[in-house]
Amino acid sequence: SDATVNNFVGIDFFDATGITGRIYVKNLDQTNHYGAMGFITRGVTGYDTRLYIDGDGNSTFYKNLSITSSQYLYLAGNATTDGSWRMSATASGSMKIEKRVSGSWVTASELTF
């Protein structure tokens, strides 16, 4: 309900004592429903955006990935339960968001670089 331009909404991920990461949306223009998305992690230097997707879909990685095969970066739910979600990255440079449907992983979105 906050109509402020450039405000943020997000989902935080916690360990036992604090926030370890966040997925956020930056509301760029609420009249036209434009937004950007970012992924923040916490390392030894503190919190920082590691992936940012602007309102036009242009993506920026802020750290080089060293991936030699598909690696699952995040799982929400259970790997064998329908309705679960996962995010993965591949050696070819794509990132996928998938949902488990009828016993199989279905790609909901894929970013290729």
C-alpha cells in the first residue's frame, strides 16, 4: 500500500541468529508496475547484491561464478514434494527457477547470458 517510488519489498532468509540472504524487488514505477529484482548474500565483507535484474530484464552478476555442472543454489520445500521450488545455475551461464509438478521439475523462468 506504500506508493513511494524506489521502495523495496523482499524475502529474508535466516540462520539461527540472523539474516544470511535476501531476494528483493525495487518498485521503480508503481503507476505502471515497473520493478527490478536483486539477490543479496552475506559474506565476510557484509551484505551485498550479487545478482541484479533491472526493469528491462538486463542482468548483472557482481561476482564471477565458477560452475562446472548444474548446481542448485536454493531449494524451498522438499526435493521430492510437488509444489516445491528450486533455483539452479548451469556451466553454460543460465539460471533457472523451477517448480516441482507431478513428480517432475518444470522450468518457470530461465535467464540466459
